Amino acid sequence: MTGVREPGVLVPAYAKVNLCLWLGGPRADGRHELVTLFQSVTLTDWLAIESLPAGQDDRVVCEGVSGPNLVAGALAGLRAAGWRAPALRVTIDKRIPVAAGMGGGSADAAAMLRCAPSVAPVAPEVVTEIAARLGADVPGQLDPGASIGTGAGEIVAPVVDLGEHSVLALPQPASLSTAAVYGEADRLGLWRRPEELAALRAELEQALRDGGSPAGTLPARLTVNDLAPAARSLCPAIDDGLELARDAGADLALVCGSGPTVIGVFWGEGCAARAALAAERVRSRFPGAVAADPVRRGSRPPLPNL
């Protein structure tokens, strides 16, 4: 079997953080227009992919997580497109918090799609089409790094690596449904007009071309998450996370995606050490606190001891 050898291969699936997210109105398909800058980070699920004997069906195992799995959807999409790989068992070692705004399920599906061509031939455009059908966060993780997402997030444009930074992630004990957060955003009337979205996107692209500030940061006026008021309305404990991230020394504190995870961004020299120290300091209140670094295109973290 090309690309998969006994006992199998390990494929990384990277969490994402949104460094800004601007919300437009709903579209005919029920999704919302948006503009977002997202960054893949080294908080990572791992997919162990093994071939199964002939005559068996694909299996996806993710201990502790119930309900439909996007990896199963990715495999089904590949099979429907004529992908002729042997049956696979995919076991997910889950480390990205679930329903936390960090795109964990989408990252897993993207990782499966990313490695599919090494298992059996499949055209790149087929992979891209399946990713877009699975959800707005999946296409951006086919090529992990920093990207701007438009449309409903599924139109992805890679950007140059951002300035030196690290992230403190503060997962909440609760979870939030993305649909519920968007519904609350609708109720609160948080949309921006199309021309405002276009102007913000142009300003963001210019800031990235200019390299941000001398420290590599983005202007504060651009580091806004329009979904934050909706997420905070549904999960008021988010406010404690935002305050704690600031108190821990983060240069920027944001709700990540649709929440409820809070991220603190540390910019510049020594950022990794500062983020790691902050994670240690806050674990008494947020046991899941973790520091993570940006994933640069073409780079890969070391394999874990599984």
C-alpha cells in the first residue's frame, strides 16, 4: 500500500487561532460572510492511519468524543469521488479542545485529506472541493500556516509568516455550538456592511504587506473578533479568561473563533518563554491552559510518544 506501512503513519492536525474575525450578514445558504486572519498553531491532534484487511469498511475511532466525525465525512467524500485506497482505520489522539473555537474537528478532517494523495491518487481539486463541503474551517487547514479566510471562511488565501509570536490558550470547561454563537450574533445585530468588510480586508492586507508594527504585531484596531459579544453572552465565564490572559502578560486577549476558548497573544523576542510561563501560572484556574507556537508553512512538530 503506497504511503501507509504497518503499523501505520502518524499525521498531525493543527489547531487554529483567529487573530481577527469580522462578521458580515447571512447568505442564502445560511452561512455568514466574514473576513478572518487565522494562524495554525502547535496544539495538535494526531491521526494514526492504518490499513485494514480486504473486505472491511473504513473506521474512525476517537475516544471520548461522540457524534458524527468530520474525518468519517472526509473518507466518505473521498470514496464517493472514486478514491481507491484500501479500507483504513483512523485513530484520533484528541488534544485540541472540542467545541472550543479552535477548529479541532476541522483540523482532523483536513489532516486526513492532506495525506490522502500519498495513500492513493486523488486530484488536488477534488480534495479542495471535499474540504469546502465539510465546513468553513477545513480548507484553511489543508495548507497549515497563516491565511486570510473570506466567503464563509472557506475561501483561503495564504499570507506571509506573521511576526514572532506565541499563544496562550485558555479552554473553558464548557463548550459552545458554533451555530448557537452565530444565532446569538444575529440576535444582537453584530453584522458589518459589505463595504465595511471590504475596507477592513484591504487594511489588513496592507498591514500584512507592511509587516505590521516594528515588533511584528498587527494594529490594535484590526485585532477584533466580532463574534466575541455573542460568545460572551452565551458563556459569561469567558470574561474571566480574557481578564486572566491580560493579567498573565499577554499583549492581546481575544475570544478564539466562536469561543469559548480565550487566547492571549505574546509578540516579539522571548514570546515562547513568556507564553509558557503564563500557562504555568494560570493552570490553577484553567487546568487546560497551554502555550503554543505558530506553524510555519512547510514545518512540522516532532512526533509525540504515543
